[in-house]
Amino acid sequence: MTNKFSININIDGRIYPLTIEMKDEEKYRKAAKILNEILLQYKKKYADHDSKDFLAMAAFQFVLRNLELEERVDESPFIEEIKELSEVLGDYLSINE
């Protein structure tokens, strides 16, 4: 049984129908709310520009933030742990051959 259902998300005054998992509804609505708040900030600051400009800048802002978060992720502890586990496993397999 699927837990999907349809919702309508309002972004910049336009309605976008989406089919999502029930468990994700709050996340989708929150994302739309945050995006609309950012668009409103751009509209207030740059009233003489087009909505497409605001959407482009909001998209750029989110992509930039995503890239910054990806750079912060430090995978080295996991890589070291995997190396150690691999050595232990290799030792175990060589002993039990």
C-alpha cells in the first residue's frame, strides 16, 4: 500500500500540484514557505525586477548553500574506519583460510 497523495504547493502565487509521500508533507510545505519568504525579500529589495529574476536568484542562493554544506562534510573519519575494518576483516579471513 502506498502512502502517496496529492498536494498543491504555492510558489510565487502559482499553484504546483505534487504527488508526495504523506510523511514528507510538512517538509514540502516548509520548503515552499521558505522559498516564498526569500522571494518576498528579493521583491522588496529589487522592486523593478521581474519574478523570474527573483526565482533565479533564490535558486542560485539554494544551490550555493548546498555546495557550501557539501564542502563542510568531512568524510575522512568514515574512510579511516572503513580502512581499519577492512584490515581486520582481511586479517580474519587470512587466519581462517
